[in-house]
Amino acid sequence: NEPWGVALSPDGAVFVADTWNHRIQKFTLDGTLVLDWGEPGQGKQPYQLFGPRGLVVNSKGVVFVSDTGNHRVLAYTSVGNYIGETTGTGSQPGQLDEPTGLLLDENEKLYVADSWNRRVQVFSFSSDGKFSVEKTWAVDGWKTKSLDFKPYLCGQKGKIYLTDPEQNRVLAYSAQG
């Protein structure tokens, strides 16, 4: 129901953010459903998801999900076991408000489109499930709290590209912002 995010894992699995079914689905490359996890909910339980949108998988198979309506990013194993999450709703470093697009760079730093805070936050992620803010930068865009226009990220080799749907443009930044 409105899948917004898709990502490939190093082992070739396909992960889908099934946004309005409030779950993550894992498929084989030929489209066979392997498993899913998540349930509707506005809360802080590890499997309560409210509009998951962005999705990336790191080289170790950790699946990062932007749980947009619950204002957090969660980390799961490739079989859906909860590992950790960001620190909560707000505008302080590490807190998020309507996170959408996600990007992993060549060093496995996690870039998050923190859309309603009008910024990008960059996190490192430790093996014990902790997110640490590396840097943030303001975005000259994402001006409204629209429920329809969500920004997404892509990039490589030190370049980060951000969509700004309401302004009909793509913004380019260095990896330092």
C-alpha cells in the first residue's frame, strides 16, 4: 500500500517500505516474499511503524528504516530483529521530525532527510545499536510541513543530492554540507 522505499542488501535480498501497511517486506530477487515485520502504531515500540518511507541496507546487512510518523530511524537485522533507534522527536542534534530519505555513503555514514527540521543529519552507527550524530546542516528548502511532498537523498563520491519537491528542484551538496 504505497511502497515508498526500496533497497538491495549485500546478499541480494530486496527490502520494501510498505508505507501504509506500516511494515517492511523482504523479497528474493525473483519477487518471492521471505518475511515481513512491523505493525501500525504511533508509539515507541520497536515494531510499531507509522508511515515508513526511507530504507537502506549497510554492508553488514543492517536495515535502516525512516519511521516518518514516529519521527525516528530504526535499525534491524536482515531477518527483522530490532537493533536500535535514534533518540526521539525534536530539533536537538540526534532528534528527528518527519525523517524521510536515507543514504549510506562509502564510509557507511547514514544521511537522514530530517524534513520538518529543514536539515540533513549524518549519523554513525555502532555494532551495539547506538546512533551518534556526526554533523548536521540546514537545507534551503523543505519549507512546509507537507504530508505529500517528501524529500529523498542519493549520492556518491562525496556528493549528496536532495530532492525538494515543493520547489521543483534537486539540491547538490558536498558530503560536509
